[in-house]
Amino acid sequence: MWQRFTPYDLRVIGHYLGTLLLFFAALMALPLATALVFQEWEPAARYLAAIGITMVAGAIASIANLGPV
């Protein structure tokens, strides 16, 4: 049988998905630092853009689901 998700289930999934995205954004700081150390500016800019997009998506996913059911 297919499981039917309640709004509370979707809030929990969204919260933890957002938290996971924020951790991925933090982990992308290591390649960014490596690119900066070796003065590779184009890859560093792309990592910085990816970190920004991932942080925004993670923040929206984890914060948007905090309201009451």
C-alpha cells in the first residue's frame, strides 16, 4: 500500500532535508578553501555560488516548516 503523508510528516521531512542541505553547504567550504589557496579563481567563484544556492535552499526548507500544524 502507498503511504499517505500528513502535513506534519512533510514538515519533518522538509526540516531535516533543509538541515542536510546546510551541512552539504558547510562541507563545500573545504574545496572552496583549496581553490582559494591555489589561486583558482573561476572554480572558487563557482563553489561560492553553489554554497550560496545550497544555503538558501536549505534555510528555506528548514525554516519554512516551523509553523503550527
